[in-house]
Amino acid sequence: MSDKPKQNKLNIEMPEDMAEGAYANLAIISHSQSEFVLDFIRMMPNMPKAKVKSRVILAPVHAKRLLKALRDNVAKYEAQHGPIDDGNAPGFPPMNFNTPKAQA
């Protein structure tokens, strides 16, 4: 018998189309008593409309685990690359890409 603890392995598959990811530059988070809903949105410069690119629905316990994991990963990132400048801008994020207004 081995004294080593038995490790559980998790096999995770990712479809090719999902491996590319979906770029988002805004997240809207809402919740009810039983779930958290994270909508990831792509806003484009000078466009009055934005599209939800992905929606993730989490149980509250998993939302809290995600928060902890994000804090841990941001701390590790900043330790390696320096502080992330969040601009300290309250409210709606500015989307100034310094591009001409879109025309149809």
C-alpha cells in the first residue's frame, strides 16, 4: 500500500470554437437569491449598441469561489507585472478609441 494520498483527476474537454474565446470589455453582474448572472459584453467605439457575447450563471457559493480565485490571480499578476491601473473612474466605462464616428 502507498502512503501517498489518492489524487482525483478531472478531464476537461474544450470544443475548438470555444477555445478561441470571446472578447469582452464590459461585464454586468446581477443576482437573485439563488444565482449570480455574469453577462460579458463587447462594446465597440462610437456604436450605440453593444452585444452580450457570453452569459455565465453561477450558484452563490461558486460566485464566491470565483471572486476568491480572481483576487488571487490579480495579486499574482500584479506581483509579476506591477499594479494594474484601473483608472479609478467611477460609473460607466469610457469607450473612447479615438476613431471616427461609425457611418452606414
